Amino acid sequence: MILYEFDYERPIDLEQAASQLRRLGKNARLAAGGTALFPSMRVDNDRPDTIVSLAAMSPEPPKTQPDGSIRIHSLMRLAAIERSPVIEDALPMLARAASVVGSNQIRHMATLGGNLCQDTRCLYLNQKHDYQFKAPCYKRGGEVCFPFPNNAPDVCWSVYMSDIAPALIALDAQAEVIAEGRVRLTSVESLFSGSGMTPLNLAGDEIVRAIIVPAVGKRFGWGYLKSARRGGMEYGVSIMSVALTGEPGRRSCRSARIVVGAIRERPVRVTQAESLLAGSPLADQALARPAAAVAKEISPLPHHGFTRSYIRDDIRVKFARVLRDAVERMSRTDGREGGRNDE
Ligand SMILES: Cc1cc2nc3c(=O)[nH]c(=O)nc-3n(C[C@H](O)[C@H](O)[C@H](O)COP(=O)(O)OP(=O)(O)OC[C@H]3O[C@@H](n4cnc5c(N)ncnc54)[C@H](O)[C@@H]3O)c2cc1C
Ligand code: SF4
């Protein structure tokens, strides 16, 4: 990969990195694993003068906090998340989500923070531009949108593809965000703006330092599926994620969080289907209705050659399976705390 020349900073901790980002302003970019940023620079979508590299730092291992929540450092590599006994035990859905990102090589470099903070994607954007076409699109400061020519100049329908964000939102995770002299806690859900132009609600000098996932209760079950044509090295057609809590006896659902990724500019909470599930029976034959409700409620954007109706149909069929998995895992909890139930 041939890149242009840029300056390189190597801070020793995240606080120093935050100060450097503030000092250097909008021409600096943070690099964690670099697996999303450097390809983006390679195709000229990003052209920072300075890279603030986090390569000198090592993440603290994931920790169970006194309230049972799990704190995970943002620099943790996805391969380490996939194999962490703490995460596998308490948050198997997160371990699963980490395990389906890219390839083994990618997961050994890629970090949790970088995965969440990756840019949206579009077939027209993620190409070498002088090779593919000449005119830049709206997102690159040009005057055209190739796949959606009727869009206004401020509307970009590129798609947010993280495999991990939907799982974290289903688990109601929080993000600890730092900048020079300040720290804030925000839900992972509210990290995303919904705009394809600027998909993250993060200032240029802000860094995600940690993710905190609350303890799941009793009678908890999860389902997760990355729908893709191949088993690896591929972005998803969609990412389906559900976290269910059952009533005592587990015959009906108390509450549900349903999140679908890779269908819009941000991960999508499917709230009407969540309400439909709450209080509903969890018998096998009753799951087709909420699955159909999910497919009906969402409004997927076509992406990577998949049409809107293909994505919707794919979700309708596969989401019933995701729900069945969640109910089955819930039935195996046997009264123990929810995440620690299987596999
Ligand atoms: C071949 C290939 C296949 C891929 N397949 C997948 C896939 O299947 N699923 C998927 O989700 N992704 C995929 N990716 C994208 C990418 O590899 C992953 O999302 C990865 O987790 C990004 O992490 P990173 O540490 O390498 O991020 P980086 O490239 O270092 O950073 C990505 C962006 O996040 C910002 N950033 C990094 N860390 C932080 C932080 N702590 N706080 C604030 N901002 C931060 C950077 O400034 C940059 O803008 C793929 C990439 C490649 C090259
Ligand atoms: S959807 Fe966005 S990234 Fe894709 S061509 Fe249109 S403006 Fe560019």
C-alpha cells in the first residue's frame, strides 16, 4: 500500500493523544489498528497531514466492576475480545460479533474503538477514484451522488457497516469519551448521528477510551447474525442483533432490544418490533410475527449490490432464526445471570 508522506505522532497515553489532536486540529487523525483509516487514506477519502498513532499503548484487560458491568478498553484488539475468557463468559454476544469482523489478520490489528468509529461505506466512495471515475461525490466535496442522483447535496446514503456496534447497542453499552481536560459518558447508541456525511457524534479531538457493558439480568438470551455471502473477509448484507429478557417461567418476553446494522447510515433500533415482542409469547411458532415486524419497520438502503427488497427479505427470513437462538439461550440460563449461559 503506497501512501503519501505525512507527519507521525506517537503519544504514550490517550490523554496525550487527546492533547495532540486538539493542538493539531482538523488535519490530524487518530490511528488505532489502522485497518480502516489507512485504506481510506489510500483511496484519498481521508488525507490527514498528521497521524496520531495509538500504537505505543497497550490496553488494560477487561474488568468486571463492582456493579457487575464489564469495562473494556477501546484499544483492545478484536482477536483478544474474541478469545477473552471474561468477555466470552459474561458477554458472549460481543465475543461473537468480534469474531466475524474481516479476517483473522484484520482482527489481530483492529481495535474495538476503531471498529465503532469507522466511517460509513459506499461502493462509489471506497474505490481508488482516479481508477474508478473522475468526479468526486458529495461526500468528497463534489457535486454528484452516483447511486442516488436525486439526493440533495447534504444527503449521503453511505452505510455504517460495523459488526460490533449493533451488539453493543442491543446490550445497552455506554462509551467513555475523553478529550483534553474532560471525560463524558454516553450511550453507544448516541455515538451515531444518522448522517452519512458525518456519521459520528464525536468532536475531532475526542477519543473513545472505554466501553462499559451493564450486567445482564436473569432470564437473558441473545441472538446475533451477520448475514453475508461468504463466511469471512466480507462486510455484512445486514447485522442482526437481539437481547431478550424473559418473564419468570420464560414463556413470554419481558423486554427486548433489537438492532439491525449495515442497513443505514447508523445502526437502527427497531423499536416498534421491540414493543411488539414485550409481553408476547416466546413459543417457536409465535416468532415469525415479530420477525416480519422487524423487516417491515426498517427501511434499508441498497448497498454493495444488494437491493432494498433483497435486504428486507433476507432479514425477514433470518431474523426469525436470530430470535429462536435468543429464546433458546434464555431457556438454558437456568436462573443464572444471563450472559453466562452457553457455548
Ligand atoms: C479487508 C477488510 C475487511 C474488513 N471487514 C470488516 C468487517 O467485516 N466488519 C467490520 O466491522 N469492519 C471491517 N473492516 C473495517 C476495519 O478493519 C474494522 O472496523 C476495524 O475494527 C477498525 O479498527 P482499527 O483499530 O483498525 O481502526 P482505525 O483504522 O485505526 O480507525 C478507524 C477510524 O476510527 C478512528 N478511531 C480509532 N480509534 C478511535 C478511538 N478510540 N476513539 C475515537 N476514534 C477512533 C480513527 O481516527 C479512524 O477514523 C474491514 C477492513 C478491511 C481492510
Ligand atoms: S451515497 Fe454518499 S458516499 Fe455514496 S456516492 Fe452518494 S454522496 Fe458519495
